[in-house]
Amino acid sequence: MKQLLILSGKGGTGKTTVAGAFIKFAAARAYADCDVDAPNLHLVMRQSKAPVRTDYFGLPKSLIDTEKCIGCDKCRQHCRFDAIKVDEKGRYEVDAFACEGCGVCEFVCPVSAITMYPAKAGDLMLYTDDAVFSTAQLLMGSGTSGKLVTEVKNQLKTAAGDAELAIVDGSPGIGCPVIASLSGVDMVLVVAEPSVSGISDMERIIKTAGIFGVKVTVCINKCDTNLKNSGVIELFCLERNIPFAGRIPFDPDVVRVTNAGLSIADADCVSGRAAKGVFDRTMELLMAES
């Protein structure tokens, strides 16, 4: 299975818009949304059936047995996350949102009044309608987003291991979800925007992919909003021998198409036609990889 990961150094570049179009152009039988903090690929890739949901358990949380607790205060003193509080009646309790599951409180408690319990951190979702679509939603305040991304990808491989191509919509930035998304992919398409912050963040994501030895190609979305910066991006790629996949112009029709729950690949629009050219070039590069 060839895996194409679509990333952007920042939010708002049109990464998911491009990912949705690529899935339609490729008629992909396997795809995933690894932006587990704010997944939205499902809004474009309409599904006729409800997904199979699986609880995802991240790091454990602490629980204090108030009957055993002797109020020695050791747990609170040793909690570096300030997750242990004392209520108005002098009872010790744990703020589950602040608890990071390190287990220090359990270790220092002299009367074994603290135990660690598995805490749900999110929902894994698997759609198996016309294609296999793996995604997830991290619960508010939960950590371990990188681990959840790994579960999303493992779920995709298990359910669609015989698919020739998998398209993965990553998350913005260069944090844990992106690092987990990079594992095992054949190529990254970086969707850049021609702004100062867009160029800076594009450089960061290219550097991150390079650390993991993943080949990259770049396209520019909303390229005509700043032609000078678009030229800067192309020159950056040329000087570093990074394949350039093409430009997609700003298109007011994207808002109309997206609000209708469609992909730009579904509509006859300027951005859709340009995205098809970027898709063809990207597939050419991807399939040339050994």
C-alpha cells in the first residue's frame, strides 16, 4: 500500500480541501483523517452508513479513595501538574483534566489510597461504506494525540491492507500528531500558502519530514493572493531540489462547494481543475518511488 500524507505547516492553507479532492480524483479505496484534535474530512467525504466506534484509552488517571486517605498531603505536594485539590471539607480529589497519569501520587501514598484507572481519551471511528475511512476524535482536554493518530493508521491498515493507495489527511503544525502521521508514509505533499507565516511553516514541515527521511513535494494553494511569495516558494523548492507539484488559485467557488458538503473535485471550478493537475503530478512522483 502506497501512502500519501497531505500536510501543511499551519492551519487554513486548504490542506483538507486538497485531500478531499485527491481522494475523489484517485477514487481511493482507503483514506484517513489524522487530525484527531479537529477532524473534518468526513464533512466532505459523505458517508451513507454510521461508523463503527471504538473507545480509545490513553494515559490512566488517578483516583483517591477518600475512605482510606489520611490527609498526609504527600500526593498534592509531589504532583507537578497541580492536579490534586482539597475541597471545602478537607477531602482530597483529582482534577481529571489536569492529571497526566504519571502515577507519582500512587507511588508516594503511604496507605495505598490512590489507584490508577483507565480513562477514555477519545473515539476511534471506522467507516466501511464504499471505501475504508479511518478517523478519530480526541476528547477535550485529553493528551496522547500522537498515540491516537497511530491507532487511526493501524486501523486503516488492518481494514484496507490490500488497497494500492491510501491518502492520509494530517494535522497542521509539526507536533506529535504530525510526527505519528509521518511514520510509514511514502511521500508527503505539503500544501503551502503564499504568506510570510505560510512560508515559514512550510519550511518547518519540510525540515520535519526530512528528519524522518520522508520525501516531499510542494504545491501552493491560493497562489494568486501573493504572486511574489508564490515565486519565493517555487525558488525555495528549486534551490533544494524539492519537486514542485503546481499551483492552485484562490477560488470563491470553494466556499459554495464546501458549504454544500462537496469536494472541489465534484464541481467544475477553477480550483478543482488546478487541483487535478497537482494530483496528476503528485501521483507521478509517488508511483516513481520504489
